Amino acid sequence: MDARSSGAGAGRSAPPELSRSPQTGSSRKAGLLRSPVIPHVLLALLGAVFLFPFLWLFLTSLKTPEEIFKIPPSFFPQEWHWSNYIGAIEAIPFFRYMGNTLLLCAINIVGQLFSAPLVAYSISKIPWKGRGIIFSLVVATMILPAQVQLIPVYIIFAKLGWINTFLPLTIGSFFGAPFYIFLLRQFMMGIPRELSEAAKMDGASELRIYIQIIMPMLKPPLMTIVLFTFVGTYTDFMGPLIYLNDNAKWTITVGLQGFLQDHGAQWELLMAASAIFTVPMVLLYFFGQKYFMKAGSALTGFK
């Protein structure tokens, strides 16, 4: 009886607590660290930090002057004064300034999309003597600070009689920005040369290869150029301030500065105008971030 009971006891499985491996706890911790939950939580917290200034700007634009300077400050307004936005638009010729800004953005985008791919294609796909030197000089111009070029470039535009016109703010885009040329050149270097050679064997010219084969493959970097050009032109303050003397030709950035000088005490209106100013860039980010990711993933493996 004792032997059978001892045999039966030997055949029984050990309790779960005893059979559990001591490495189970550490493996669970490692699995938790490898899970996407923690990175997403950290990114959400970081995003909230960057979102807070814009949220504070928006909520301040809906407050009264007394609430803005109240101590201790209140995060949410007691009453939502949407009329501040109407007052901000009526205080300055807002739509005129916005129209001038969007016009400059459109011209500069067209100029960059026309010039930068042509230069990048000639440097990356057409073999000609000295293209490496030209590309090095193009990249070297990125080292020069913009402040160093202000006075000589202003003198050139003044002698051409282009001051107080949109030409100084747009003509440069039709010659290609060095960074965009570099971006497109790096992207084109990853396109197999066999595509161009096969098209040449079929009798296609360089222009036809460029338009029908290369350009359709450049959608991610071209959209990146559109986004960068829009943001750069939309937020440019120094250029319009220097070259535009007529108030009717001001952009929205210079117009907000003029609003600050004329209505500096009306902070609720300034916050409302600034909130409207940031809306296009926020929308541009949400609708264009996938193109940033495509261009970044395409350029990751380039040396």
C-alpha cells in the first residue's frame, strides 16, 4: 500500500508554483519592454508637451483681457469669446495679407518643382565633365549663412529696381535651392540606371526619360519639397520685412508684427490672429506627414 501510494505520488506532476521556471518573470518584463505600449505612451507624453503651447494660445484667444492677466492664471476661459477672432480679422486687412502670403507660396512651389528636379537629374543621370565639381559647389553654398548674403543681395535687387515687389521673394526659387537639389539627387541615385538605358534603346530622349520615367518616381521627395517650401515661405519674416515697403503687399507675418505695434495691448486679438496663422501649418502636417515618412524611408539607405 505504501509502495503503491509512493509510486502514485511519484507519478503526480509538481504544483504549478514549483514547476514554473524562475526566468518566467524576467521574460515577462522583457516582453513588456519590447511591446509597443511603452514607446507609444512616451511619445504621447512628448506630443502633449509640444501641443501645450498651441493649446494655451488657442484658449488665450478666447479669453477677456482680465482673464489673460489674472493671477493665478486660469487654463480654460470662463466664457468662450469667439468674437475675438472677428475682431482680429477686422483689426488688420487679414485676408489681403493672407492672399499675398499664399501667392508667394504658390510661386515659390512652382519655381522649386520646375528647377530643382532638372538640376538634380542633370547631375545624377547625365554623364558630363565637371558635374561632380558643380554638385560640390551647389552643396557648399548651404554652408553660407543667410545673414551674410543679405546686404549684397539687397544691393543687387535695388540696382535692378525690384525693391517693393514680389520678385526678390520669388525669383530665387526658379534657380533651385541647394538643399532640394541635394535631396532629389540622392533620391535619383537610388533609381536603377537600367530603366534609363532601356528607354534610350527604345529611342527615348533625355527629356522624355525625365518626364515619363523619372518624374513619376519622385512623388515622395517632390511632396517633401512642396511642404518645406510652403512652410519656409509662409513663416518667412525677414524677407518681406526687408523688400516690401507698401503695406498692401505685406505678408501675414509682417502684418502680425504691424498688428502688435498698433494693437499691442489687445493680447486676445493678437492671440486669435496668431491662432488663425498656425492653422494652415497644422493642417499641412496632418495631410502631408506620410510624404515625409516616404521620403525619409527612401533616403535612409543612401550614403
